[in-house]
Amino acid sequence: MKTFIAILASVIVSFGASTANAATPGTGLMYKAAYSIMGEKSYYDASGNLLATSRFVTDASLPLPAIKKLMKKCPDHEIRYIREFQAEGINTYIITLENKTGFKVVRFAENTLTILQKLDKN
């Protein structure tokens, strides 16, 4: 499931999310339904089983261990966007950070901070 969340998060971060209001066919056996309520999105398989939900949250919603790790590993970055994914009872946060020279996209899940992507502004 961690691999699924990482792939899903990478696709959303890289290409943006669809704005469909009804279930639309996705890739393979996955279908996505987008809700217009507070930007929450739900992801289903072909059988209609809920796989994951995601939503944008504020930095106040981040767990304390995530904030501590961000302060330690990325002290000169500011938080721009946070997307929270919930699947199988596990919360995963995809966080976009910015500083003077570029951007970082990081994942915080199960008390681990992982850098997914670095982008320079030049």
C-alpha cells in the first residue's frame, strides 16, 4: 500500500488532480471520484472498494513528529502545500516546501521523512 500511495502522490504532485465531479476511469483497475466538498478526493478500485482518500490540509494539521523532522532536515524551507492521504488507517503527508533557491517535495509517513523530488528555480 505504501507503494500505491507514493505513486498516487507523485502523479498528483507532478500533473495535478482531475476536477471531475463523478467517478471517472483511471489507469488499470483504479477509478477516481472527486468530491467538491473541501477538496477531498476518494480513490476506488474497479469493484468500488475505497482505496484511499486525500485532501489539502494546513501546517496546523501536521503531527508533531513531522514538524520536528521538517525543522531538522529542511530548516530554510517554508511550507507551501500539504496533501494528506489516508489508506488502511495510515496517514501520509505529501509536503511541498520552498526556499530562495528551489522546491522540495517530501513524504512523511510512519515517522519517516523522505525527499521525493528537488527542483531548482533557475
